[in-house]
Amino acid sequence: MDLSRPVTTVTPTMDAPVLAILARTTKPLTGRQIHLLAASGSESGTRRVLRRLSTTGLVTATEVGPSTQYLLNREHLAADAVIELVDLRGKLIDRMRETIDHDWTEKPLTASLFGSVARGDGGMGSDIDLLVVRPVDEIHPHWEQQVGSLSEWVHRWTGNHLQVYDVSRAELLAHFAADEPIVNDWLRDCITVYGQDFRQLRNRLMRRGTEQ
């Protein structure tokens, strides 16, 4: 699945980026504005898609002076399906959070998405990167089992592979002390799936380290 453009999972055409833009706003937009925001295809192709969608009633077209403005008709029977498709990343996060909350006997200090999926610039074959911080140094068999089970579920939900960066609290502190580049990626991109916000966790661990 392309989690940066999840609508393409069902509609792998120009309809997908056009619908994604319309689903994220309640402000009428011209065809040119939608084309620029979608950053895909040609402007004439965008206009053809908008005209076709307006004939279905899913998109309303209103003449405003010399231009036509378009808006997703949220009363349309198909509108909820479009909006849900656009927010598949949010649904993935919810499912991952629920799985950790309900199925994991040993909870992480934090589980945070980072990388292309977090930034929203991945593609169809992009891995889903997850930082998991263990509360203990040792990796017990049941910990490996629950991490592996989550990886299997994510692949079933999305078709994408889950790459887990699994570190202990001590290993995380070592990353901070070495000022490793990946720490900047985590700080810039991280989206909390479960537990404490990564930035808050970093600040707390760093404060404790200076107090010792």
C-alpha cells in the first residue's frame, strides 16, 4: 500500500490525488488549485477527473466568475468511504495501538512511526519503520514473539513490511550520547503509536542522565 496516497489502493488513477485533496478541505478549490496541490498528472487531466466526478454527484461544481470551484459533497453516499481511504494511515496507527494495548503483556516505553510513512512521502513498496523502546535491557522470547506478531499483522493490513528498530532504554541513551544521525530522524519524524511521545521521553532520559 502507498500510505502517502492511500486512496490509490482502490483507485490507482488521477481520481486518487484529486479525491485526496478534496477530502482534506471544506474550502472550494479551482481546478488549477487542486492540480497544484495534488502534484500529479496534468492540469487538463485534473479538470477531466473533476468534471467526471461532478457528474456522479460526489463533487459539486460551482461557477464563480470565470472559474469553476469544486468541493467534495460530504452528503454523498460514497463520501465517507473516500474520507476513510484518505485517512488509512490514521487507521493503521489505531490498529497498531490497539494491538499493543490489548495483546502485548510487556508494554514499550514508546512505539513511534518514523521514516517515509511518518513523513508521508513513501511509495507502494516502502517499509513501515517503527521505533520501539523496551522497558528492560534483555530481549525475552515473549517480547520477540509480540513484536513478530505485530509485524505479521501490519503486513496483512497493508501489504507493507514492518521494520522494527528495537532498542532498550540504555541503548537509546547510547544513541543520544553518540549523537547518531538516526536520532535526528526520530526527533523530526516520529508519530506516537503507543506510550510516551518520543521527544518527551528523550528529554526525560537526558535529564535523568545529567542528574546521575
